[in-house]
Amino acid sequence: MALAGLSAVRFDSFASAQRLELLGAAKIHGRILRLTPAKRYKTGAAWLRQKQSVRTDFETTFQFRLTHTAWLVGGADGFAFVVQNTGPRALGGRGSAGGFALEDTESFRHRLRTDSQNPHDSAIPWSVAIFFDTWQNTNQDDPSDNYIAVRTNGRPAQMHWPADRLAFTPHLPVKLKDHKVHTARIVFHRPVLQVFLDDSTQPVLQTTLDLSVVADPQGKAWIGFTASTGWAFENHDILNWSFKGEQTSSDVSQVSSDISFPMAACLPNHNLCTPEHSFVSAAEGNTYHVVLPGNVEWGVRIPNPTNAGIMITDAHGIVCWDLKQRGGNGCTGPSGSKGPAGPGFLNEQSPAGALISRTGQGATLFSVNGRAGAGFNDNEGFYEFDVQVKE
């Protein structure tokens, strides 16, 4: 995927850190960015000081090397590429927290103390981390000590240990902590995120993801890296880094999304933010603002006593109506995928995934155009729009 980048960042090395905010144990070591040294109970972070565009398409590539792993037990705990909207001073916990999540205080109860570099009770809310995990924590069901996971923290009051794991790959073609230089490439083509390692032509991890929940209304967020060690340790080194993002919408979503409903209303265990119920607010002139969950057939109803025509404006959002597919084949914006949906859909003549409506008996109903029946329950995402009932 080629990006006509709105913003581009490139570090061929880290001889200068003028554009970076370094926190905790993170330091420039020669020409490399060392997120943590090979010492116990450390956490570090490095953020670009300026926000970047992340809500539509972006691509980031970096090389890393994990060295000086703990004798006998091996290295720990891993590092993460993180997208967050808290700020360039954000830092999470040690050990399995990865520098972005809450720390397992039970594991570190013998080390709980005031430590400005290693806070045990902090995390980064509203964040998404692609975590390169190098330690198997049996108390959180890690599949191995060599896997990649997409993890997330929600609103501050809802954060917990361990952070929610949206997706992961249990087996990798390379050993992350083999002391060799590895290349990671992360591609986000809304709403699909892919992770490639070294010279792989196929992603080692692919999942749907809604980054609007961690971006500001302009679609921007802080990006950077975090890492942590616990009882075991390793050097977490980033050797170079490039990032390119763009502002224009992809063919999956026609309009950028500004989420106006409370994000605490997102259902748990969904990759795309899916409201737990619909939201309808009335305004002047027979106008309504609507948030339509993607997992309910005809999920919104507004009054229309005379069965008048309607006008929909500012429709935006993402819905995955077929989780087995990727991109426009299973996830779309309000205009839906190309061509008529065909038999089995609520509206056979409209595109699959499109925002559709029907009027009758004094009301207008709205739905995502999905397959009728129980399969609707598995849909993820939402559409948000304004609708005016014509007089």
C-alpha cells in the first residue's frame, strides 16, 4: 500500500533525540534508542512530541534488537509500539505491563515503593499497543515467550491488569530475543491492522481495529514505544524508525469519524468499538442525531407520523458485517461495499454493510445492511449520522 503521506517521520538512527520525549529508563545509547537497559524492574517510553495522523491509513517500520538477556531464565518482558491520546509524558508499569499497562502489583509487592522512574500504579488510558512479548506469564495465559499481541486500555476507571488482548499470534517465524536485528512493519488500512516481520510477505498478525477510540477529533494521536523488565530483563533497543500517515479516508470508510457518545458505552471483547445500545437525540426542525450499533437489526427508530421522506447527513463510522473477511469485503463505511448485496440481506438491492432505512406506520427505522437472522449479533462497529424528517 502506497501512502501519499500527510505526515512523515524518519530516524535513520537516534544520534539526536530532539523530536522525542524520553521517559523512565529510556535513553539514547550511542546511535540507538534504548527503551530499557538489561536491568531488573525498569520501564521506559519514547514519544514523538507532535501528534500524528492515525485514524485512517498509516505505515510504520522499525528495526529492533533485544540483547543481554537474563542469564539462564532468558530475556523479559518485551516492548510495544503504542498509539495513545494521553500525552507525551505517559508511562505505564513494569514487567508484564510492557510500559503501557497497569502493573501486576502482586508480583511486585516486595518492590512497591515511590519511584518516579518506575510507577507501579500507572498506565496509559485510551491506548492501543502492538506488544512484542518476550516473557510467558502463566497467570495471564500467555501462549509463549515469543509472540505479538494487540492490547488496549480503556477509560481510566476501567483499566485493569492484564490489559485486554484484542488479537495475538501464538507462533512467530523468528525468535524475538535471539540478539539479532529484526525488522517490523505495521500497516493500518482502516480498519485492518497487519504486522510483518523481517522479509515476510504475509502478515504474522492481522486483525480489525478501531483507532478512532484513541485519536482526537482530528484523527491524531501520540505515537511511540514503551518497554519494561521485571525479575528477568534485556536491553530493548530500537535502531531506526519511520512513520507515514495520511488524512484522507480509505475506501473502507467514506468520512472520518468524530465519536460523540460516551466511550464507556463500548461493549467489551470487541475489536471495533460497538455501543451497548443505540443513541438518539432530538434537535430543532425534526432533526435527530443517531448512533447506530452494527450488531442489531433495525436498531434505531425515530418518529415519522406522516411517513415523510428523510435526509441523512454527516454519516460516518465503520462496521464489520463479515468478520471472516477483511477490508471492503467484510468491513465498510456507511455507503457499504460495491454492488447489490443480494439474497439474504435486509435490503438485497443496497450494498452489503450500507446504512439503510425503511419508513412506515408512523416511524423510520435504521439498520446496517447485513444478513438477516442471528448472524447480526457478531457484527462490530457503529455508524453515526444526522437525519432530518422532511415536512
